[in-house]
Amino acid sequence: MTIATTLSTPVKPVDGPAAWRGDVLEKSGDWLFHLTPEQVGDLERLGVKFVEDDPDLRFATAADYPVPFLADAIASWGRDVDAGRGFVLVRGLRPHLYSDALSAAIFFILGLHMGDPMRQNEMGDLLDHIYATSDKTMDDPTALPSKVRDQLVFHSDSSDVVALMCLRPGESGGASLLVSGAQIYNEIVKRRPDLAPILQEPFYWDWVKQDPEAPANTYTSPMVSLVDGVFSMYAGATYIFTAQDYPETPRLTPQQIEVVKLFDEITYEPGMAIATSFQPGDIQWLSNYAALHSRNAFTDYPEPQRRRHLLRLWLKRDVGRPIVPGFGKNSVVQDRSTQRAGQADTRGNFHIGVAAVPRLIA
């Protein structure tokens, strides 16, 4: 990832395919990619090899598991994510025929070809789970978004790319919602050009409420990076406001509060977001710089083995995107082959058989 050395504060809208409205984009369908039966068969065979090899996930490489039969498709997904609308949904895999370990293996292999996996918690896990293990709601300050059934607010994750694979949908609800960061910014520029430059100033974000074992209460990042005409957004009002709970955090200015609230208001306006219902086997590749994501509340089946279950990867994708220094949480998230000073890799699930099983975290 290229880090820019200058920060500009333009007050004009940004152009390009990443600036879209959901009510327009949903009519096109060009964000959906269907795997062929031949590609599915090849991926299944490669996934079986991965399970049998049982490599350490910290050190497995794309070269170890080549996918020449998908090279053109993966290149097109990358273009969509990096320089297009910011996301693509891949459909065609058959997890109802697989063990969860095989599904996770196929997902991890594809992830290796889309970027380098990043650690998703202080234990070092590279594969995480969106699986409700708690009946808490997001009104509870101890609730973890990936472990509850409540509706989530729009936000960015802690990587260049976030990938989700649906193993099983819930009984009802749980639609994936995406909204264009560039389009939100354009609306702010149009309505309140006086506030738009504030989005490029550093904000304090709550780290502990995202990861209870975080080494600090907060980190800093602007909400918008705009360098050399390349727009990137990192957002999530919840953690900006909860960072104010710590006495050492500088207080938000009235203008900062106003622009964050305006951002949220625009995000939820009718027609801004696109909703997609995950089917078993669907994989969504999403640029955290281009689009924000959330989901609707959902109802689970009572049986644990039938509960809504998504796998998640955070990926570093080094394509030379210019961003301002310290942008996003990925500046404080660890690479998969490193660990915090003074900590030993003893708690992470680094083999696919155990990594495919969700941790029972309340």
C-alpha cells in the first residue's frame, strides 16, 4: 500500500464508478459473477487438497495453491474492487455438499489470490465468523457485532478488502447492505461544502469496543482520504462517539459532530444503499475504501448447526492505492506472519479444521 505524503481538502464531488446509488446499481446486476460448473469442480478438488495438506494458515501462499482456471475471473474481481464499484458477489459454490472445513479451505485459497490475510483479533485468528453466540443487542456496550443478531450500522472494516462467504443464511432477515462512500461524500459536498473538509481531519476511534483485547483504548484516522484524485473512506459513527467515553480522548468539536451526524443521515436515505440476500456459497469481495457495509437484523433457526454462519477474511491488497498516513484501522492491525511484541502465538486457530469452527464468545 502506498502512503501519500500530502493531504488536500477539495470541496468538489468525486467522479467514477465507485460513486453510485443503490437504487440505480441494483437494476444492472453486473456486480454478480457466476462460477461455471467446471470452475466449481476445480475449486472443490483444490480445497480437498488444502484440507489434506493442513498447512499453517500463517504461511500458506497463493503459489502453493494455484488457480489458473480462475485467473481471468480473479483479475476481473480485483478490477471491480480496486477501481470499479468497489465490490463483487461471486455465486456458485455448494457448501451444502461440503464440510465447513472444505468450505473454509476454498474460501481461504481464493482469499490468498485476492490479497494477504490479516489478523482479525489479538489472538491472531485469520479466519473469523459472523455467527450469533449471544442474544445481546447493539445497545449493550459489551455486544460484539459479529456475535449478535441485531441490525448493524454502516461501517468500514479493518483491512483493504473484507470478504464474506455464506455457509448458511438465517431463518429470515440478515440481508447484506452496501452503500457508496463516494456518493455520501458527494452529497455532503453538495449540501454542506463547509463541513466536507473536516472529514479529512483525524478522528479518534474506539478500539476496545471492536476488540476487547486491544492494546490501546483508541486509534486515529480521518474519515476521508483524497489524494491524487483517488477517494477513500473509513467510517463508522458508533466508534467515533464511543471513543468519547475515555477521558483522555480529545472532545469532538461541534463541527465534527455535525458532519458525522450528517454522514449517517445521508447513508440511510432511501435509495442510497443496495441490499443483497446471501445464498449458501456466495462470496462477497468488498473494498473498505469504496463502500460501507451493514446488515439487517435476522432470526436464527433454533438448532446451532442451522444458524446463520458467514466466514470472514480481512485482506491486505497491495495495489499502490495512495492514501494519507495512518488511514483506517489497518494501520494498527497485524499482518498474519507477525505478532505483538511480548506476545506468543499460542491462542490463534492456525489450521483450517479448527479455524472453520466459530469460537463461542458471548
